[in-house]
Amino acid sequence: MTRARLDNLTASLSTPKLDAVVLNPGPTLTYLTGQQFHLMERPVVLFIAPGKVPALVLPELEALKAERFPYKVQVFTYGENPLEWGEAFRKAILALDLDGKQIGVEFRQLRLLEFDYLIAGANNADFPDASEALVQLRLRKDKAEVDAMRRAVKIAQDALEAVIPLIKIGMTERELSGELVIQLLRHGSDPELPFSPIVSSGPNSSNPHASPSDRKLQAGDMLVVDWGATYNHYISDLTRTFAVGEVDAECQKIHKIVQEANAAGRAAGKPGAPCAAVDIAAREVIEKAGYGKYFTHRTGHGIGMEAHEDPYMRGDNQQLLEVGMAYTVEPGIYLPNRNGVRVEDNMVVTETGAESLSDMPREIRVVG
Amino acid sequence: MTRARLDNLTASLSTPKLDAVVLNPGPTLTYLTGQQFHLMERPVVLFIAPGKVPALVLPELEALKAERFPYKVQVFTYGENPLEWGEAFRKAILALDLDGKQIGVEFRQLRLLEFDYLIAGANNADFPDASEALVQLRLRKDKAEVDAMRRAVKIAQDALEAVIPLIKIGMTERELSGELVIQLLRHGSDPELPFSPIVSSGPNSSNPHASPSDRKLQAGDMLVVDWGATYNHYISDLTRTFAVGEVDAECQKIHKIVQEANAAGRAAGKPGAPCAAVDIAAREVIEKAGYGKYFTHRTGHGIGMEAHEDPYMRGDNQQLLEVGMAYTVEPGIYLPNRNGVRVEDNMVVTETGAESLSDMPREIRVVG
């Protein structure tokens, strides 16, 4: 992490005509500072304006963090009494001369908590959504970023392989999820996982976003495991679906279809192809097999520092893929209250196509 | 979780003159629904208005979650294209007749993402901060809540006791933190920890909010461990400070002072006492010992579903303690770039005083 990322940002501000941006804790702030801050009841914001020393507002007891920034910042701290917090915001705004200016913010990240201090502290300023410009910064992953994602994929795959022999009929989804988390950490994931693993069996697997429950695995269940690791702020997000003991013919069939859809989606990515092409390639396989109405979500989403980020693999997204963009391919078929299947890989666009960072077997495997 | 919590909320809306509240994913939404939603790029909001069936806006692929609510809700789902999301908001607003109304929101939780859909969807509505009214709902913990917190404390204590024999000179802070997370999960914590453990040694321990680094433990270090577990959405948040091998006389001394300050803070809580009394009791011990300027934060914060919530143990907070309120007592002394000490317990106000849910030895213990 060098100050090059900051320079890229300030250079990009001229296009959307912004005088500054202000960031609160989240992936963009971490990307631009190398430091992780938490969203909490005490606001933390970084003001960035071209040609000026960035201004950081934060609680006194976190002041030391500013020393680890890869560039100089002006620090405005506040104490424990919330009545004094506005003053720190005002000082930072004065230091960067932001009254009446266009100050970009991230609508998906900024809370009314920070926004309220900002509008009170900056007279006649506007706060447009600068997400588009900020998303651009992180859209094309460089080699170090891809290496971190590759490592996050390897950690996740090794962790699940360590758990598979332990899966038994009668084990609960929650127990399996707990063991998987432990193995993710043992294999080197950073402690903050990108998300809690989804472990869903039988009828629960027909809910794409199920939380692990106390349901016990039964013979005949499909078992969906959607999990990931974090390495140096970058994440992986994979899914494999297993058969618990012997499953019926339709389960076998839908798994085969989803696996083919996944392969088609993976093959469709290349520089210059629209994101829609990835979705359409995967969806066509499922539709032709007659299960189109049971594939209820987009084919994938971008990944990097966030489990969901740009670009999105939707049928209506004409955004063109570029070298270094990273995304998931994760088609699924969900038969309500019966069974579900999803197979998910993590892709990076290369000069000639798209590489899957994940290579764990995708065939249906029998467990239990 | 029954619908009683919802009824308490709607009854409370008359005082701040609100026609409705709207909640996005976070502890209040979980408290009122028993369901956990994640903050992501797809907005989820629940509108609650007295005498009306609550309205839930969420992505189609999460629609099944509504069936697990402890009361009936009207569900307004949207598909993958963000251009259609506003329509789901508008339908929910029409269903509850919220145009021109006072709709309370949580400033600390609501993002501009949801806010933007709300102001576009509700004509001439106001969105005041309803945090005060909402905080009231969760302020006094009932028996089931205290039982969950007690369990979260026991899990945390048992996990750290399992790790202590493994602590060795030369181990990194990060390794120790990883092992502690594994033991928290092994001992029954829910996978989403309240926060990543702080493990800070030597000079790093003088930063109250340090992140675990690759620094190796050395003889003579103070070692601060600030950790917690989650059980059924409720959390614990404890700190103990250890001596790595032999530490100097000043380290011994500041540990003893902090331990006395912690005891004084714990003893000061009772129904009718102001929160300030807890802070003052702990702070006096440290000030009298001549280290006042090195105790750089408030004495504690409320805990429950969040690691930081009301009430706050600050010297200027005249809020009166009531039976069932839960909070931390966590005085510290931080000698810049040398060593730090903090000792933290989790308290619940009883009829006659305040009970510490945590009972792990507070004396300085030698490790390594």
C-alpha cells in the first residue's frame, strides 16, 4: 500500500466534478489507507481533496492509527462527549476549505450519523454519491490483489477439504458451520471472515441465503456449503453442493445442470465481453433444461475486499469486462421446500479469457 | 422472541410523536424480528406503524425469511435490477400510508443508500432520529437476555483459560489472537464474534484499540487481551492483562492500580446511581495514584446485542442506572510507547447493586 492509490483517487475527482471525497470506515477507506477502522458509535471520517493534506477525524484513543498511514494526514481528534464531536468535523472542513464545495460520499457506506455532522459542519456544501468514481479505483485488481485473493481461495478450499471427512448424518448444520469456521482460521484466514458460512441441508438448501440451523443432516439431503476466507483484506467466496448419502434422481439431475451452467458461465468471461454474457451463458443451460424459474438470482457479483462489489453478472448489465476484474460465477437451482444446488467459483479476467482461482472438484460428492 | 417487543415499540412511539419507524439491518431489527439480516448492497428495511401490519422490503431471494417472523408482515420484494428497487419502497410506503408522516430512523444504522430510497418514496415525510426511543427498548435486559450474556461471558472465559497455557515467548500477537478465536468457537460462541480480539503486547498495549500484529511476545511485556463471545445474538466483552515473564516494578504497580479502579467501578453501580458515578469511582483511584492523564477513555459502555450501546459510563453522563441495565467497567492506564493495562468486566444492575457476570481472576498472571 503506497500513496499511489491516493493519487489515483485525487486524479479521478475531476471527471465527476468533485472538490473532495469523505470516507467512513469500510473497504474504500481501508484500500486508501491500509488501515482498518470499525463502524461504531464514534464516527471516523477521512477528507481527501486534491492538492491538500488529507484530514482525518477520529476519537482521541485511536489517534495512534494515523501514524501508520502511508502518507501525511492532518488529525482532528475528539473526546468522549458527543457534544464536542461536531467541532472536530468543523475544524477538518475549515482546514480543507470545504464550505460550499462538492464533497463526494459513498451512499452504501455513509450513515446518517456521519452525514449529520457533515451537513452541520460544511456550510452550503453538496454531498453527491461518489460511489461510481470510488468503485473504479478498486475495479481492476493488480497482481498483489489477485495474489491475496488466490491465497484466500486456497485457504477456503483447504479448510473445506479438512472438514469433509468429518461430515456425518445426524450432525447439525450449525455444528458443521462451526467446524468449517475453525478450519478456515487454522488454515490461515484473517479472523474477520467475509461472511458466516452458509451450511444448508434438504429443504433449507432451497433458500439461497439460509443461516445454519439446528437441523440434522439426513440421508437423501442435498447439502449446500457457501463459504470463504479473508487474506490481507481480500476475500474468497465459494460454493459446493454435496449429496448426503444417496439422493434421488432429480437431485442428481439438477446438480449436473448447475455444474454445466457454472462451466458455461466460467467460459464466457473475457476482456470486452459484457457482464450480461456471463449471466446469459449460465442461465441458458438451466433454462434449456427446464429449470429456469428455479434459478432466482443473478449469476454472480464482483469480489475483492468485499463479498459483493462491482461488477455484477446480471443479464441486463452491459458493463464490459476488463483485465483484472474479479467476480463470482454461481448459478443455482432451488426447488422450494425440497432441495437446492449451487456451484460457485471465483474468476479473474485475463488477457485472453477468465481464470478460475478455485479448482476444487465441482462434481457431486457423497458425504455422511 | 414474541410480538411483545413489537407492541412495546408501537406503544412508545407516541412520546416522541412518531407515526412510524423504519429499520435497516442491525441489532434493533434483529431484536424486533428475531431474524438476522446483513447490511449489503441490496437494501432491507422494515416499516413499523401502530395499528398496521408491518411492511418489509427485501430482495426476492430472501423472501423466505419473512415466514420466520414472530408476527405477520406485508412483504414487498424486488429483483436484481436496482432500477426497480424504489418501486418496492414506494409500495410499502403506500401500504402504510406514510406520505407526509414522521418516520423515525436510526442515525447510527441507516445508510444514505436506504435513506435515498426513503426520501424518494415517501412524499413530504420527515425522518427524525428515533435512536433514543429505540435504545429504550433494549436498555433493560430481561432474564432471558441476561442468561444469554452470562453464557457469552462463560464461553469467553473458558476460551481464554484454554489459551493461556499455550502462550509462549516468541509467539506473535496474531497467532495468539487466532488461537483465541478458535477456542471461542470451540467453546460455543456463535460464528459472528462481537469483535476481533485485541491482543497487544509491550508498546502496542499502550494503544487501547490496537489490532493484533506480527510482533512477538517478549519477556518484560505487558499483554492486553480484550475479547468476547456471542451467544444467541448477545455478547460478552472482557479484558485481562498479563505479564510476559518478569515485568518491571512500574508495570506491576499500574496493574495493581487498574485492578483497584476496576473494583471501585464495579462497586459503584446500583439502581438510582448515575452512570457518572461508575466512571468517577474508577477514575478517582487512578488519579489519586498519579496516573490520571494515562486513563484516556471512559470507564465503560453498555453491552447487550452490541459491543457498544447505551448506557455509557462517562463522568458527564447523569443518566440513572436501572435494574437490568448492562455495561462494562474497563479502566486502563496507557504509558505511551511503553506498556498498557486494562481490566474489564461485564456488569448487570440488580435490585441491590450490580453483579459482575465475569469472575475470571483479575490479578496479574505470568505467562510465557
